[in-house]
Amino acid sequence: MYAIIEQGGKQYKVAEGDTINIELTDVAPDAASIELDKVLLVSDGENVKIGRPHVEGAKVIASFKGSAEEAVVKGKKLYPMHFRKRKNSKKRIGHRQKYLEVVIDKIEA
């Protein structure tokens, strides 16, 4: 069984037991799990439910590795460059995105 969910403007294909990095959201520090209710598609191998835009009554329950504060991980460091030709002007900026690492526990359809 797998589902396609939307979180933070991005779409993820998830199955039970998968570990994914989603956009950082506000979560209570003592929370043990998060409920993702923007489910776009649910499939169990034979039956497929497609939402318009979301599947009604479907949700994905995911838990954190450790606590919610420990689940925050940093992504790859990026170095965008601002460059203006013939102006002798360039600028290098570093950026490192933070993500929330979750494990998919259950898909309810």
C-alpha cells in the first residue's frame, strides 16, 4: 500500500515504514507523531482512490525519530551566486535548509 501526500508545497510518494524529510512545520516539542491529511492518492495494489484534490477521510500518520526536536535535520549546503557581467560584481551566499525527518507508520484510507 502506498500514498501520495502533499506537504509544504511538495508531493511525496510514501509507504509504511519509509523515512522521509518533509518541510519544517510547527510541532509541539512533546509531540510523538504528526498527522498528514492532504492525501492526493491511495493505492493498495488493486484499488486506487484519487482525490479531487484530496481523498476524503484519508490520512497518513508519521512518527518522529526520538523527539520532535531531535527530528530536525539539516539538508545539503547550497551556494547560490549573484553575478553581474561587466560590472566587476559578484556575491556568494550560503544556504542550508532544515527538514523534519519522519517515519511513516500508518496509511488510513
